[in-house]
Amino acid sequence: TLFPYTTLFRSRLGLTGGVGSGKSTVAGILSDLGADVVDTDAIARQLTAPGGAALPAIRAAFGAGMIDRDGALDRVAMRARVFADPDSRRGLEAILHPLIREESLRQIESAWGPYVVIVVPLLAENLAAYRPFLDRIAVVDCDESRQLLRTAARPGVDMDQARAILASQAGRLERMNIADDVIENRADLPALRESVRQLHALYLHLATACLEKNHNNSLH
């Protein structure tokens, strides 16, 4: 028996992986299959777009030089600063992470589907903040050479910066240690789609079981 989906009963999947691993592609496939997706990277971009809620604190902490002429965060300048200065990175995280978590929870509350996927690139690094409201964690994995090539292909990122980004993140073993499921992204897109489709079937089964268990518990 299926019951109406509510935040109280719905299953929540944390999706993570290193930079350039293919998290966004996997999240898109899951979305196409019917899952709700809460993307913390997208939330961070909203918070730092013109008029974004994080900009006043960023301006106060880092100066007007970190705001571009359109009134948004200068992402290239900030990226260079935080990877050169760990204190700046921690300062930026202290501003952004509480706002990201607050908006993530709001979107989870308003989502409506069989289960919700919360995409958190730095989940291993911030596990204590997110683990309490995650039922399961999936890690997208690929070899570091692929990560470097994909990351260096992004606008404003060269190979040295790509290496610095990888070095600043949790290692593959650390991510694997928090994983309930590992999604290997080493082949072509059709192979990745099939792997994700199989996991989606599992998540639907687990979500239904979660709904039934919680519904039955609520009757007692």
C-alpha cells in the first residue's frame, strides 16, 4: 500500500562526490526518473547572485573587491583567494554553510515525490551538519585523472587550480567510508544511466518501506 508522500515519511538521500566526479549528471538522471532534487551548489549560487542573502556578510568580511560589477560574488576572485588562504576558506564557509543548510531544509520540506536527493559536494567534510536528516548516502566515484580534466575544463579554472581544489577536498577513501551506495562513473553516459536506474529502483523500494513503517508507527 502506498501513502501520500509527506516530509515526515519520505526518504532522504545524500548525494556526494569529488569535484568533477559527475554528481550533477547523476542528480539530473534521478530527477528525470522522478526524484526531487535539492542542489546545495545551486543554493550557494542563489545566495551569492545579485541581491543574494549571503552578499552583505561576504562584502563585510572580504571587501567590495569580491563583488563583481553586476553585484554578484566574483567567483573567480574568491576561488583564487580561498584556495590560497585556508582562513579565508573557513570564513566563507562560516557565512555560506548555515544559509545553505537552512534553505536546503526549506526545500526538503516543500518537496513532493517518492524520495528527495540532497546534493552536497562537501558532505564528507560537513557530515555532522547533514547526517541527522539523511537516511542514506550515495557517492559518485571516478578516478582522479578524470576529475582533474573535467575540473580544468571549467571556465576560469586551470590545471593548477583543479589540483588545488582536489587537494582541498576529502579523499576518495574518506568519501567511500560514508557511502551506503557507490556510483561508478568510469564509462560512458548510457552505462551511468543504467547504474543510476538500478539504484533508483532500490530507492523507490526503500522509500515505500519507509512510508509504510512510519505510517504504521503513527497509528500507534
